[in-house]
Amino acid sequence: MAAIETEKQRGRYAALAIAAVVIVLGIPLWWKTTETYRAWLPFSQINELDSLQLQLSVEVEVVLSRGTLSPEQQKKVPLSQTREQEHQIDAKTVLRYRYETKYRTATIMEEDALNQPSAQEADLSLHMLSESACGSVVVYIIPETSTLLPADVKVYVGQRRTALLRAALFEGTAGLKEVLSTLEPQVKQVVDTMSFSHQDILAALSDRIRVGQVSKESLADSMRAIKSSPGYEITFSLLNPDPKSHSLHWDIEGAVNSYIQPLLDKLNPIANFSVDSQILYYAVLGVNPRFDNSVSAYTLNADSLAHVINPVEARLGSNAASSNPVLNFLLYVPDAQHSPLFIRDHSKREIPSNAFHSPRWGGIMVYNVNDMYGPEAEFPVDINISMSKVMGVFLAQLRLMLGVQKTQPPPGFVLQSAGSEGLADWELDRLMWSRSVENIATASTTITSLAQLLDQISNIVINDNIAQQVSSAVTSLQAAVAELEAGNLAFALQYSREAILASERAFFDPSLLHLLYFPDDQKFAIYIPLFLPMCVPIVLSLLKIANEIRQRRADKLAKKD
């Protein structure tokens, strides 16, 4: 009996020892080695980004030239004033606009510049004296009697960030504040033309707010422009459906360097661009044009233009080496049997440019060559394409695709043409304001969506690289918002580009694919066949020991009674 009792005691100790090892060492070790690694993320800062509160600050400098103020009024200059606007878009989006206007009198060199024969020469001379900061606006007030502007022109907006405003301010004994109060609405009109508008910013936030809050014109412009991206691929294609009749020659390299590259250099702060070209033979349109006897020409109606792109796009190829969006610009030369070919709008009128564009895709221009050779010409006919005519159309379409909106000036305003660069400085600023806000909104939405995804699916691994990208995106977003508030537009755009790059790298990281991880029910299905055979004997032994201890206590209580 003693040997049997000793053997039972040894069995109890063995079961307790195995259970102790499993509970103290086995379960913690298994838990630690199978847990999901999740690096730390700044969730509190990400939650703050969900409520987008932006303040856009614009520096406005008003320079009063000789003859606009009396000597007594000039003694009280400079003055400054601040104008603020606040718009509660929705519960999570607030926009604040802050305009800080500083007044001063013109220097001697500026007075000499304002004495130039024309406003264009004055604008160039003022630019040579000093260069205005990115995002700022400088308004030069000239006397009513000045001959710098024509009689019917009130405001002249140059290529840079300066404008000339004709105003009658000298009012005898009127105080400076009263004079400037009459000038304020006119300056505001100039600033609204050269800087961002509220509808521009709402259009940049169109993915975040209700569509009804954006005007139809601004919404149409935003839908036409391609979405903000760190880089773009621009492809020029020459479509020759009839190489047996037409031997086409185009100096695309020289045309790009002369017409397109200056614009791309100006847009370098917005994104990086790469340009390529190709010639496609036997590439025909997906729609057969109709012959119109009234004009003795073939026509394409506006209703059929939507069916032109898909068949042609299949021949264009794709740039698989880059993930950047592609803008396609096609020059189509009709074959000899369908020439001339004209495009008509919805009113059945011929479009002067003979071209059309597709939102966020590109543009197509039809180039007729039938008048370049006679009926007795030998085929194929050598044809040199006039690149100035073609690039003028493609340049206008490219501006629309990139979001450079055409400004409708108020009555009495004259806007100087952008010149060889294809883009005025103040137009670039307007685009930079919109792109900065759009990048901030897109990056904040991406980061908050990623945080919600990781919070809902707890078994996704968050490695250190993703945590670093998320932290970088949050830091860049905070810096971009701060720079916008400070009025540093160039730095705000730079930080917003860094934020959108980091947020997209984190969101689209391959390690975050949900299919890489097992759901909890599958984990149980994997581990139960492994642990159940080992746990059943241990659990039964522990239950038996507990029953024996309970029985002993009951026997002791019975003996005492």
C-alpha cells in the first residue's frame, strides 16, 4: 500500500510540474512568439487630422505712388490692417482666410519704373527691382491722371505678382484712414483676381465635402483637371492612318522645347514631369465620320467624340515603368479618303481649333493636310506639320489638364498674356494654393483611413517601415498646415507633397494586405489539433488531484464530527 501511495504521490507531483511548466513558461512563450507585431503609431495626432482646420494667409502690399496722397497723408504712412474670413464647411472642415495688408509709399526707383511708356515695361522694371514672395500680391496705386493705362482700363495685372491700380485718392482734408477705406474694396477685387478664391479651395476639397457646396464652374474645372500627383507622364502621339498617302514629318522635340518645356519648368514646384513621343501608323478613329454635302467635308459630331478615345487608347500603350498618371495628346491626320475632317460642337458649329479634350485623360486634335497638295501629287506626299499651330492647342489643353483655370477678370481689368512661359507667376500661385490644400486633404484622408483599418483589423502587422512612413506623413502634414497659416506657400506645397508621398507609401504597402493574415477562427482551427492532445491529460490529472484534495478535506471533517 505504501508503494502504491508513493507512486500516486509521484504522479501528482509530475502532473503539477507539467502544468506549472505549461502555464508559467509554455503559454507566455507561445503567446509572445505568436503575437502580431504592431509598431507604435501616433493615433492621437492622426485623430486630430480628421478635423481639417486650415488657415490660408496672404500678404498684400499696397504701394502708393506720387500724386495719390497729400503731403499730410503721406506722413502717416505706413499702416497695416488685417482682414479675416471664416467658413464652416461641415462639422470636420473649417477654412479661414487671413489677408494682411501693408501700406507704404513708392521709392524713387519704383517711381522711375512707373514712368515707363507702357504698363508692360513698368511691370518688367518693377520685377527687376525686387521679386515678390511666392503667394503674395503687390498692388501699385497710380494717380487717376496717369497715362500708364488706357482710359478704359482701371487695373492692369502683369505676368508677375504685381498689379497697377488707377485710383483717385486725394480728397483734400480727408484723413488717411478714410482714404484707405475707399481703396480697400478695389484692392480686395485685385487680390481676389490674383490670389485664390473660395470656390477654388472648395473645388480642391471636392473629395472631402458635399458636391452641392461647390459651384458648377469650379466643380467642372476640378473634374477636368487631373488629380494631384508627385509626377506626371506626358505623351505626344502622331496618328497616321494612311502612310501610303501621307509621309508626315513633325519636329516634336523642338516644339516641346519651345512651347511645353518652359511651362513644365515653371510648374516644377508642383510636380515632376517626363515627356515622350511616338508615331502610330494605321491608327484609325473608332468612329466613321459623316460626309456633309453643305460644306463638302467630313464631320465628327460632339455626341460621337466619346467613342473615339477607347479604340485609339488601345494603340497608345502604357508606361508600366512608372505609376504616375499619363496625359495623352494626340495629333490625328485624316486619311486621303476622309479629308478634310472637322469637329462640330453640340450646336453643330465647327470648332475653330478642330480639337477636343477628355477630362483627366488628354486631348485630340485633327490636322487636315488635303490643301497642302493637289490632285496630281505623287503618293506618298511629304508633309511638314506646322508645330506652332499644334502646340498652341496642346498647350491650352495641358493648362486645363493641370488645373490652371482661366480667370474671368472683372470689368476694367486687363490681364497680360503669360508669354513664352505659358503661365504667369500669380497663376502659378493660384495653382499652388489649390494643390497644397488638395494634398493636405488627400494625405489626411489617407492616413485616417489607414488608422481606422489598422484599428479594426487587429492581426495586421505594423512593421517599423510603415510606422516611420505614417509618422513622416503626420509630421509633414502638421508642417504644411503651419506653413499655410504663416503664409509660406512654397514650403507648404513642399511639405504637402512629402505628406502625400509618405501616406500613399504606407497605405499601399504590400505587408498590409489583409489576405496575408489568418482570421481568429482559422487560428483556432490550426492550434486546437496541436494543443488539445497535450492539454486533455494535463487537465484531467489536475481535476483528479482537485477531487482527491476535496475528498480528503471531507474525510477530515467527518472524523472531527
